[in-house]
Amino acid sequence: PTCKLQQHPVTPTFAGAQVLILMRVATQLTALVGATAVLATDASAPTANLVAGECVTDYDEANGYDYFPEKFDNQFSEYFEITYMDTYKVITNTYSGQTVVAYQCGTPAPNITGADVDMLVEVPITKAAFTTTTYIPWIELLGERTTIKAYTSDFSYVTSACLNQLYDEGEAVSVASGWSYDNTALEALDVQVTFADSWSSTAYNALVVTAANEDSVLKTAEYVGLFAAMYNQEAKANEVIDAIEDRYSCVAHNAETRGHHDPKPRVLWVYYSEDSSGNGGWSVGSCPNYYCEVIGDAGGNMIEYNETGSVLLWSYYYYLSDDELLSRATMADYVIYQGNTEPV
């Protein structure tokens, strides 16, 4: 055990005692003033992002506060980037060419001159829509499921039990209009942001998400930060992507060190599509893409097919017929079917 030195009392003279008292008082006053200054600073300057629709109530430009102290740290994504200012953030996407300015509610809308801004939105948002079900996990991982007010297709495609419950209770609705979406309905719902794929870039208040155009797992996963920027949930997004990176690296390492096979199994990744006429065809995954990376890291070899099939869908794309697919499938040890319907 550590022993303390015993302090022997010393009887000071009267003058010496006064000096000691004054020194102690001065020290305490200095500490008190310093603590008061720290408390005043801590009480005013934001230390965390405002979330759940919370707005600034006492904005003063002269303070120069940073209202986004929690920022998303882009490390992987190739296409989107977030630039932070004190009261707003600029989201740019080099693939879609879109620029979105998101400013903290309770602060003035930024006067950005000479910039090609496609959308100006107050954050944190409280009402959102989405155009594809693959966006649901990002919103749910951020704890913002209840902000979803609309889906631009049929809810039969939704597999999230909790979101389906919101739909059953009337808290979220379908705004599908045939094969498209109803912008009038989105506007009537006061949707602040519609998280949209490239096909739906004209949706009401669309923020185009280009995750499907990235070519790796972590690049795609990092789009949680794009969603987070609309909710001021950057801190949570950093936690999410860090955890995903750790888990993926761990599993890939285990597969590499413990799961070697020679020769490597051949994997065919396929998807079945139908157009409005009922015609259907198959598409085969091509690299680079996230599933190529997943198959490679799992110890397999991806079978690619880059030739054009004979089935024309939507008068635009050619797909493989059943026979054309089967001729490639005979080379596969495994077939992974990516889809939510059983092809006839």
C-alpha cells in the first residue's frame, strides 16, 4: 500500500497566517471564475447534434457556434461527400450530379451564391419517404423508422415487421401510381425528403441514393451516413459503419484462414425480372460489385456473363432466356438467386 507522508502542524506568525489566507482565497476565486467560464461555454455551445426535429431556439450569428459538432467521417464511398459549415452541410454526389444543402432548423437558410443547389432542406427531418425497400435498414439502424410516411410502391414488398405495423396503423402509406409514384400525394404528406434511386430522381424532394452504383460492400454500407445527414444522426452512423467494418473484416479473415477450398467453388449470382407485359428474363451479376467482393472474400469464384441475352424487357434491356441461363448454370457449384418472387 502507498503511505501518505504525515504532515506536522506548524504554527505560523500572525502576518504569515494572513498571507496564507489571502493566497487560499485568491486560489479559490480563480478556480471559481474558471469553472464559471467553462460552465457558461458548455451551456451555450452545442456538444451534440440536434435530433428528432429539435431546432435552435436562440440563434445568434455572432456566437459562431458549430451546430454540427458530430460529423460523419467518409472513408469508403466513391460518390457522395458531406461538407460541414457551422449552420449547414452540403451533400454532393458526383455520380448523380446532385447537390443538396441541409441547414439546421432555427438558423437562417444559407444564402449560397454561385452554387448549383438542387434542394434546400431543414434538418433534422421528421417526415421521409423512400422508393426502394433496400433503404429501410439504413433508416431503421438510425432509429428513425417512425419518420417514414410513404413508400412509392406496394407495401407487400416490405419485410420489416415494424414498418408493416406502421402501415397497418395508417402511419405510413403507399403512394404508388401504377409503375410510378404520386408526387401530389408526397407533397400533401409534407414529406421533407424522399430517399430515391436513380430511376426516381424526379420524385418530390428527392435525395438520390447511389449506393447501388458503388462497387464494394463498405462503400455501399457507408450510405448510412448519407441518410444520417438528413437526421443529424452522424454520431450513430459512425457507430454503425464502424461495427459493420469490424464484423465484415472479421468474417472475411476467418473465411480466408479457415475455409480454403481448392479448387474454389464457382458461384452464379442471378436475378429474374418481369416487365409490365409479363415477359421475363434473367440477369447475371457482373464485376466489380459488392456481391463479387462477398463471394471472393467467402472463398468462391464469381461466374460472370457479359454477353447480351435474347429477351427484351421494357423495350430497353436484354435479358437471358431460361435456356441461356441454364447453359451457364451448369458451370456453377452454387447459384444465388437475388429476388423476392419465385420465377415461374
